[in-house]
Amino acid sequence: MKEELDLDPEFDLALALELERYELFADPRYNFTFNRRQFLKVFTGGIALLVPMSNLLAQQEQGESGRGRMDQRVPNDIGAWIYFDEKGEIAVYTGKVELGQNIRTSLAQVVAEELHVPVQMIRMVMADTDLTPFDMGTFGSRSIPFMAPQLRKAAAAARETLMALAAEQLKVAPADLRIVNARFVNGDASKSLSFREVTQGRKLVKEIPADVAITPVKDWTIAGQSVPKVGARDFVTGVHSYTSDLKRAGMLLGRVVRPPALNSTLVSADTKAAEAIRGVNIVRDGDFIGLAAPDPQVLARAEKAIAVHWKTPAQPGAAQLFEQLKRESSPSRGGGRPVGSIADGMAAADKKLSQSYTVAYIAHAPLEPRAAVAEWNNNKLTVWTGTQRPFGVRSELAEAFHIPETHVRVIVPDTGSGYGGKHTGECAIEAARLARASGKPVKLVWTREEEFTWAYFRPAGVIEVSSGVKNDGTVTAWEFHNYNSGASAIQSKYAFPNQNIQFHSSKSPLRQGSYRGLAATANHFAREVHMDELAQLVGMDAVEFRLKNTQDQRLKAVLEAAAKSFGWGAKRQPGRGAGIACGFEKGSYIATAAEVSVDPKTKKVKLERIVASFECGAIVNPVHLHNQVEGAVVQAIGGALFETIDFQNGQILTAKFSRYRVPRFSDMAPIEIVLLDRKDLPSAGAGETPIVGLAPAVSSAIFEATGQRLRALPLVPTLS
Amino acid sequence: MANITSLNVNGRKLPVNVDSQTSLLTVLRDFLSFMGTKYGCGESQCGACTVLVDGQMTRSCTMPVGKVASKQITTIEGLEKDGKLHPLQEAFIEADAMQCGYCTSGMIMAGVALLKKNPKPSRAEIVKHMDRNMCRCGTYLRIVKAIEIASGTSKEVRK
């Protein structure tokens, strides 16, 4: 994994390893009975275990210009490539997934920039394990910092190669050529060639030279512009086909019979009556019971006809959660080496403060639930599914069915969002199991209740902070312990002279995993609320206090920009309050200011306005960056004010939108986004970091409005 | 239980044979292949399944098809006329009022229903009407802007 080696020094180890992506390390949910007969079918009878040459590679070898080579058995050999076919069409192959972050557009832009052609000429081929090179997954804000530079280099190298070929054909010096309107044109415009005229009849595969020069950001004309979303028309006309919209010939619809609670085991099942219904296929394999039928009416009838008994153990509920997370925690699983001495720092302090903060489990609730269409063809499996990790899901499928990865193809249609919630392949495996038993393609779409119950959650956590501060506002000691929620952004850009920061893993009663920003939200919440409390303790302004405790110029810049746009320090109406918070994660900086009003009787919190200032280096697409930052802020409103998973005895009590409150139109306040464009810095990702600032800012705003210091997410003022 | 034998969708009478209690959403998607209308929750909470029934905003996931069998149903596929998008569809593109796009069909249908009965809605009226439509990507402010663009109450375009 080459991209791992290119980590910017700003990125810490936690980013590289992302330990808290628990779902990636969990045991597989299913382990189906090993089927020797099928296994032998795969491995004997003259079946070559090589992936057949894909069309792409075959065409490349037949003779095109381009670069790259493909070997799926050594999948991380090459990260992406650009392919020019003999018709002069340009296609970019990347394993990245489009789920609303508009990476399809941004990556096309950086390639178009280097090739000096319009964005419309670039076709992005994404997230198909047979066609695109290996990619770890679309998470961790990695596409722009890691994938975009690779594609820029590939495109620049391709341009130089094509230029040289065109020059040869035209008998001019390469330096005399430019690309104008997708043609290679010489200095006096007397000679020109199209892309097709250069690529036709060629047979050339090249690798990017290490020293290829890319266009400096200041010279960008296509990248850096607000190019509209690629394929936008298909989304507004309903034409775009998500996984859940796909149909295959003879396809059945699937359902999984779920137990009434988590961690249940199957006692008995009577499926005879259901099996008697025409067209219905029932699968029983271990604790898995599923069915497939040709239409939803038959499916529903068959499901009703199945009688199942499950055994569910007693399990702790939400009421005991935080106590349990602390009790079951490990001494430490990372966070960083202590700096200085906490004892010395405390001794030097004028005032001390110890507080505890909590964050609830929350759900991603992507509007498109998990969905998969699975189809078997001579022991080869193709699955269309909305996942952020197509190659990871391919491995899961290969493992579940005891077949080589070369016999599994995972294709990800542009997906109805994920937010870190679609890393795993449960639904794909279930659909594939049903399809294998039925001998027909099967589509399985999880219900909203299934999505809320059988996926995974953002980890809940307890964070304890003890600190010391001088009356002049200098923080002298900082002890920070995060129990269970994770280590992301547990370190900060504050210059605390004495600090001890630790993450303690714990035993989570619910299945937990990645979520947009991971624990950066929890750690920023605890840190920034605590900073606010310290500022209050020494009677200092919240912005001034933060500026005093950091030397990081980029952090200062976003904080000052947010404060300025917000009008920080202006007098507020009675019953209102304002708060501000700032932070850094995954190469980008955020500061968020919020003003709230709190109803004196009901204590209902209303957001009055929000300012978020964000800096992620050089901006690739301003409108989509704006949209992304705004979306993160809006999503943050849910975690800050309402979202919480309630559970008892393995039952998720909030498994519907009518019981799980997410942000709506009426929750919106005016949101001002201030984007700082640093053309001198490499572009970082933007999908996650803007989510972290809102909750602490709102907590501080509620404090100013009511005097209540809320240290638990979601923030709910008490009535008394 | 009685079955229904046809449904009027986007100006065409289509044969279908389903139990009248089946949800309109299921009939549209699984029997008639109008896949632009989405499933999001099954309890009229998210609006992804919004269609028009005789011009009225309707959540198809909880609407028994028997109740609308004789009515005119319009789905997202029925908005485009002679290759020309509905002004609200154009406005969604202009305002970049989507990210993943999964809520977009329902948002546009809800917005079209609003503009039919109230061609110049105020911002408060837009919010009230649209409040049962969910966008998990958080593009609400852009959707409000798109409706304002389509209604002519906004001249400024978000960039």
C-alpha cells in the first residue's frame, strides 16, 4: 500500500492505523457450512484460478496508449490508472467509491487539469473489483490527499507521453505543441491531431516516472473551479440506478429472518409451510434463516409462515452504559507518550478542574439502507452493493463462501451515502447466500429497522479530563482519558507543556465502528468544552484563551476567521448564548461558532446561526467543498442535540426514524461557511473534520444562555 | 382481498395485478419499475418515497395502492416534458442541492407539490412544507434555495 508510505508528517499514527475502525477487525457474522463439493468444483476440472483478463487489460495489451498493469492477485501493486482507448476516449480507473462526497467530480477535475481537456471528456470508472485497481476503501478523508495526487501524476505523465507521440506524428518538436479543445496543436496552429489520431493503433503501457512534474495549484484552471456534480441530471430525474434499484433477469427478492434482539441464538425454526409456497426458496445455515421469492407479496406471505424460536441472553442497557465502559476498559491502548509531568503542571497551576464528558452511540442512518444484488455464474459471484470498501467486501465474500477472491466481483454503483457506516459486507453476504441457494440473482434491501439494528454504531464513550491553569490563561497540565470512543484527534494543536493523553479500549455492549470523523467528534467535544470551562474559570474570553494556548498558525487562522465572521464578542439578546470551538484532524482545520436560544419554559434549544471556518490546503472544487462542509455541520446538529441510540436487553429501542430524531429542515439555522484557500499547501480531505466543531460550540452557547454546563452528547438542558 | 388491475402513472394507464393493500411504493418499484421513487423508512418519516397523487404530495410507502387506483400518479420520471426538465429539477442542479442524491426524487416531488399550490412560497412556508423530507447529507439550505430559484423568489445562486 504505497499511499501509506507517503503520509504527511502532520498525520499521526492513529490516522495510518485507524484502530477504532472496530468493524474491520470484528469476526465475520456468518460462517457457512463448508461445501466440499463446491470447493472441488472450483479447484478442479480444469478451472484456471486466474481471473480472466478483464476487457480493460485485454484492450490495453492489444494496443493502446496508457499506463498501468493489472494483477488482481497482487492487488495493491498499482493504485489507479488512466486509460485512453483507440477512439480517443479517456477513462480513469480508481477503486474509490462515490457516495455523495463528489469525488467522481473532483478526481475528474484534477485529471482534466493535467490533460488540458474539458472535464466532460473524463470518464471515471470506479469501485469495480474486476476493473479497477485495489483500494483500501473510501474513508478517512483519503481520496483527495492520496488519490488525487496519484491521478495528477498519472495524467501529467500521460499528457507528456501523448505529446511526444503527437510531435513525432506531426514532425514537430514536443515543446511546440499545446492541447487546445482536446487537440494537439502546434505553435502557428498549422498542424493538429485529435486524441483519437494519436492513440489509434498504439500499443503502449507505461508506468508513471517518479519525477513527473504536475501543474502548480496557482496555475490551475479546471481544478479549483466549481465544476457541477458529474451526472447531476441523472439524480434529479431519478434515472441514476442505486444498488437498491437494480434488476437482473429472473431476479428474486430476499429477506433475512432476524432474531428479536442482538446476540440471540436459534432454538428452532419451522419453515415447512413457507417452503410449500410456490417460488419460495428458504435457506437455513447455522443461525442464518433467509428466504427469496419472485415478488414482494409472496415474500411477505412466506415470511409470515415461518415460525422461529430464538434464545436471547440478558444484556445491559443504555442506563448502565457509561459505568460499564469505564469498568470494562483496558489500561491504555494508545494516545501518545506523556509530555512533561502532570504533577509539576498541577503544582504550577492557580486553578484546577476535573470533569467527565460522555457521548452516546449514534447511527449513520444513510438514507439508502444497505442493499445488495448477488448473482452466481458457475461458482463465480458478482455482487452489486453500496459499500465504502469494495475490495474488503470481496474478501468477506470469498471467506464466507470458501472461494478464491478471483471468483468474486464486487461492483459499487454510486451509493446513497455512508458516513463511515458502509464498510462491511453483511448484506452482500446474505444476498449471495440466498442467491446461491435459489440459483437465481437475489436482491436484498435492508429495512430501516434492520439498518438501525444490524449495522454498527458510532462508539459511545466516557472522557475524563483533569487540568491546571494559571490565572493568565496558560494551561499548565492536561490529563485526558478517553474510554471506548477512540483515539482520533485525541492529540490537539494546543501547546500543553505537561500532558498525559490516553485512549482506553473497552467492551462495547453494541457493535461499533467507523463514523464520519471517528472519535474526533468525541475528543473535540470533551477538549473544547473543557477549554471553555477553563477560560471561564480564569475569566478569559474563549477565543483569546485558545489563541494563548496554541502556536499553530493554521489553527489560529481558522479560529480568527470564524470569530470575525461571527462577530464574536458582540452583545447578545437575553436568553441567547454563543459558543466557539476549534480543532484539527486529518490534515484540515475547523473552527465553528454557534448562537442558540433556549426556551425558558421548555428548555428547547434552537440554533440561531452558525459560522464554520475551514481550511484544508488548496481547494479543488469550491462549491462541492462548501456543500461538504455545510453537510457535515448539519449532520453534526443531530449528534449535538438529538441523536442517541437507546437499547435494552439487546433490543434497539430507537430503530425507526419516528424514534430516532435526525436534523430536519426546521432545525436549520443560517450557516455561513468561510473557506480559507491555501494554494501553497497540499489538498487535504474534507469529508470528516468539519463535523467536529459544532457540538462543543453549542454546549458553550447553551451555557451562556442558561448557565447549564452540558457535558453529555446529545445536549439536553434539564427543566429545573 | 380485492386486487387492483391497473394504475395511472405519468399519464399512462398501466396493467398490474396486486393486492389493494400493497403499498404504492412497492407497486411502483417492484411491479412497474419506476425506480426513481425510493424506500427510506416505510413509515412516512423521511419522504424519499414522495410522489404526487392528483397533484397532492403523497408518501407512497404507507399508501395502500387500492386507495389511489383511480387517481393520477406522478413520479419523478414524469416531470421531464419533451426532454425539458421541470424548473425545480433545473434549480436543484443550479443550487447543487444534493450530495448522494438518494433523497432528491422525494425532495423534488415534495417541492413540485408545494409550488403547484403556492407558486411563491415564503421561506417559512417552504420549511413547513418540506419538513417531513429528510436529507442525511445535510443539503437542506441548498434545497430551500433551489425551491426559491424555481419559484423566482431568489435571484442569487449559491456558489
